[in-house]
Amino acid sequence: MAAETIDPAVRDALARRPDTAWVRGGLALFGWGVAARVEAGSGADRFDRALRRLSATAAPMAMASFTFDENDPGSSIVVPRAMMRIDGDGARFVIGDESMVPPPSQPVRLPAGRLARRESAAWEALVGEALAAPPRRPELVSVGVEDGCRTADRPGRVRHEHGRSDHLDPAEVR
């Protein structure tokens, strides 16, 4: 999806760093915080078990994550403290209100242009800042360094000039 086609309400919700999100077609759901958590456990009956446990909370909506393999643990449902629904009718809170979500944050901004090799330390510091930033969701970092080009082409990955990719460990960035 091109950046210019993103609904402004979705942009605003993402800038508020939701803990959970579901976006499909013209519907987006964003959740902040945890009012209740339902552990579904494992087994073929985990969906029914989760529904029964969720029904006991009287929550109007929730976000669920189920393991593919019925024998794997980890399936759970979260009832957010605040949940926003964005669709063709606009944006509205279905749980809580705007006072329960953080204000929009500004993404980490990198300087325009390219950094020469001699500025590699500055590049590493900027990437380190982006990776260590307090937001709960990583920002996409895309920067280049001339002469032995290194580019962070997606979060946590560094692409070298010869096409090799390495995992970028924030602890290694000084």
C-alpha cells in the first residue's frame, strides 16, 4: 500500500503506538493496554475454550492470536483498555476513549542525503538511536553510507554493498 493511500485516521492511530492492530481492507482495529487477557491454552478445543472464557469478561471486542499447531501453547485473547475502530464511517472508540491512549509520537528523523564513510560513526549513532528509542514498535530505518555502502533496508536487517544481509543487533550498534 502506498503511503499516500493510508487513511489519515490510520496514520494517527499508528503514531499513537498501539499494542495491537488488525488492518484488512477498509477496516482497522487498534488496541492500547490490557484490560483482560484470556489464555486459550493448546489443543483442538482452544477456540471454544477461549470463546467461553472471553464471554465471561463481557468485553464488547477483543484481539486474538492463535497458534497454527493445536499442540503449541501461546494462543491468547487480549481485551484492550482502549480500542479504536476505523472504517468507512470514520474513527471511533469501541472501548475506552482518547484519554486512554498516548499522544501521537514523531518518528525518528534521519538527515537527508547520504553519509560518507568518514561519517559512519554518526550513521551508527542514528541507527542506534532509532533502535533504542522508547516507542514500542520499531521504526523503519533506511539510510545509506557511500564507499562500502551499508543500508538498513528493513528493521533489524543491514544490506551490504555486495548483497549480503546481516541481522542488526541493537547491542552491536555503538
